[in-house]
Amino acid sequence: MGMTFGRLAELYIEKYAKHHTKRWQDTQDNFTRHFSRWSQLDVSSIKRAEVQDWVDDLAANSGIYLANRCHDTMRAVINWGIKREYVLPPNPCIGIDRYKMRPRDRFVQPGEELERLAAAINAEPNRTMRDFFWMCIYTGARRSNVLTMRWEQIDFTLRIWKITDTKNGDVQFVTLTYEALDLLNKRKLDTGGDWVFPSGRLPGKPFGHPRFAWARILKRANIQDLRIHDLRRTMGSYMAIMGVSPTIIGKALGHKSLQATAVYTRLTQEPVREAMQNALSVFQKGKVP
């Protein structure tokens, strides 16, 4: 009998993920939740058709994003196993039909929805969570970066937050708005330790996942289909609505490619409208100014 997928996954976590990925615990949790059907199977016995059925089932029951992500994970683990000669080719994940995903463009809508969300956040009894969600809005930073924000990363003089543990591995400098600075100054007065948002249960650790607080806030605000990451997109979307260029939006949010800011392009209409109005004024006057 050859190596089971469960054993290969254990080796992948221990020998690769823990040393080369930042959030290997998420991969381990993903194995527990979604890969149980493969754990006792010899990798060499897994058929492409079985993987396709699994991916299709995940898409139908848990969504196409999860289905594609699990397929990517399984393919990467088996490719790693082939490279290390733990298992033999071919990889049964190659040739699987994936699901085409549209870039998510959900953000907090200006006006009534924003007012409801703001009121719901302010009504949150947990101050750490209340401040956390406002910081996500004020900075447009990723949830993981805000949760692990350290006081040593904050330059109050230059009004800069230096993030060293970014998604792409580069250092990111986040410009701190006056609202963000005011919040930080208030927390600095009564928050000890290294973390801006410390855990209330584990001394010396940052706050964990805010999913329960977020669920309370959404219920209080009567808002559907809004994720914490959408707060980051809200900052970019509001900048686009104000006519800010995708280049500046990308710099503010720490994006490295124009593709990442493409979702905001459709919202950048004010400069277009102004240019069209100027063109019409020339047309109406019958002469070039």
C-alpha cells in the first residue's frame, strides 16, 4: 500500500507549510473540514473523476470559491508529494473543470446602509471589537493585519503604520487618517502590551477571529451578504466614487497590480462626467475655448 492522502497532508504541513506559508493553520483546518473523504485513501488510487465529483459537490453545497480553493490545495499537496517522491505521478487534480468566479464588488453602500452599519458598530458592547471594525474602515487594511497591529509599527509623528507581515511579503506603509490616529491615541492610554487589539482571554496574544462580533453587528444593522473584507473594499470604492485614480487607490490599499484595482474603475465616474460636460460646453458654444 502506498501513502494515504491524510499522511501526505500531515507531511506537507510539517515539512512545507509551517516553514513557507504564513497561515498554515488555515490549511490544516481546511483539511479537517473538507478533506476527510480522502484521508484514508492511497493517493495512487484517487481518480480524476472522483476529484471532479468532490469539487462539484463543494460548489453546490459550499460555494464555488471554496470548491476552487480546495481543488487548488489538493493539487498543490499532491504536486509537492510528487516532487518529494512520496507519491508517483500523475496528479489526479490535473484536468479538473474549475468554476469561473466574478471579482467580488460588494461594499457598504453610501447613505442609509452606511448609517445602519455605523450605528451597529457603535452599539457593539465589546470595545476592542468596536475599535477593530472602525480601524478596518479607517485604514482599508486586511483583517489579519489589523488584528496583529503592534504599537511598535505605529509612527504617530509621521502618521504611518508600517506593516511587515503582508500577504505578498513586502513591507507596506499605510497612511493613517486623523480618525485612525484619534482611535489609536485613545487605545494607547489604556491598552498595555505589544498589541493594539490584545486578546481578552490569552495574555500576550492578539485578538482572535472576530466572526461572532461581526455576526452580532450585521444582525443589529439588518445587513445581508457583507464580509469583513468588504470593509477594505469600501475604502477603495469611496475613493473611486470621489474620483481618485486606481493608481492612488492601489497605493492606499497596498495592491501591487492594476488588476487588483480594476474593480474600482467602474466607480470612478466623476472625472469622466466632468470631461463629458466640458466637451458638451464646447459643442453648445460652437467653438473651442
